[in-house]
Amino acid sequence: MLVSCAELHNSLLHHDIDLNRFSQLLSKHLLFDHFDKAYLQLSKKISLQFRNAIHVKMKTVKSKTDRSSGNCSSSDSTSSSDSTNKTSPTITIPSVTMQPPVDVQILKRQLKGAVGSFIEDKLPTILANRHNSMAIQNYIEYLLQQYCPTFDHQQTTSCRCILDNQEAILQEIHRFTTDELQSTLLKINQFDLPKLFEKTRAQIVGILVHFNQHMMDQSHQRLELKIKDAKLTTLDDKHLNQVPVTLPTSYTTGQTRNWITPDMIQEFFTAINHTDHEAGYTIQHFIDLST
């Protein structure tokens, strides 16, 4: 005799599922479908921040002739007007500005592109070192055991129990991931990105030194690196309340440069918290995969 879909569904609800498998499936979904996408978006914005901060300019160097021209003209002025009238007029030779052998604008674009590639290549490693991928899985498994206790040291629990408590479970997971990611972002902003920018700056300086020594006439022009000042990222109380995390005082006082701005933090959590219901990723979906 055939079993109806409704009867089959009801029977599955009373089955137990493996906590470890359920936690693993749900945590991997959060990591790959939520966190990785948000981190990729954040990496591109940080890369843009670095590129915008770096400015290469061409500096014109005054020649010795230009610097001494004032002294020569003052000594010549001591001659009498009569002698001046008898002699031929002095022909002043204007200083010649040498054209650089490299196209500076092309070099700037190439350097900015190299900086972007360098940053986007380094950031995934920084993020991976800061973010504990197992923490979310361990917490989900711990949370399920709190809401749906196991018996006799078995690593299984009731599907019905999970569904009955799914709203509370999801809220706890949301709170935990928000706290974890907030801590990760702030550590990256405070410790990792300043070091990464200094390493980037040093590499750019090395490239410019090479160009100045081998490609430029340093008696006339040379390339220099300028770091643009950061825009203050201070927030008033109104805008501070719009950011879903608690920011340190550096974001309200503007004392330090914040490579991860409040807007970037807000966009990061918006990307993470996109709804799963449209894609069918519900608690029931992961229960079905675990049975």
C-alpha cells in the first residue's frame, strides 16, 4: 500500500537527526553562501580604499642653472648704463624641461592595478587567519543540545524539537555570528590592514626608486609617492545607531585611519543577513539533508 506524502512528512518529523551532520551542513551554508560573499565584497572595497590613498606625482627638480640665475643677473646689473648700450643685448636661454621617458599616467594606472591585485590576493589569507570557521559549527551543535537535549550520550535529536524552536535557534545563531564577525572586522581594521598598507607602500616606493634610477633624468624630474589623507569617519549618534555593531571610539573621534569604514561594515552585515527563504534554504531543508 502506498504511503501518502503527508504521512511520510509526519513520520519524518518524528525521526531523529544527527546533530553533527546538521550543524556541519548549516555552518557550511553560512560560510560559503553568506560570509564568503560578504568578505569578497569587503575585499574589493578595501582594495579601492588602498588604491585611492596612493598617489604618484612627477616632481620637477630645479637645475643648478636656474638656482644660480638670480646671482648672475645681480652681478651683471652693476655695469654702467653706457657700457650696456655699447654691448650687444644678452640672450637669455630658457631652461629646458625634459620630457620623462615614461608615461606617468600609464604608470599610475599600472601601479593602482597592481595594488588592487596585491591587496585582493592577500586579504583572503588575512580573513581566513582571523575567522575561525569551526566556531560557528561548534556553536550550532552546542545550541541544538541546549534546546533539544540528547539522551544516553547520543548525538541525535528530534526533528520536531528543532522545528518547534527554530525561531529562537536562528536568533541565537544571528547574535553569535554578528558578535564573531564584528570582532573579526575590527581586528582586521586595527591590526592587519595598517601592516598591509605599510607593506604596500614600501613596495611602491621600491618601484619608484627603480624608475627614478634607471628610467628618469633625476637632474630634471623624479617620481614621488604621496599618501592622501583619510577622510574622517566620525559618526554622530543618529548614524551610529544605523550600524548593526558596536564600534570602538576611533570611529567616533576620528583619531586613527579606519580602512573599514562604517558604511562598509553596514554593507557587510546587510550582505550576510540576506534572506534565505527565497532560495529555499530553511531549517526544514537542512533537516531533510540530514536524515
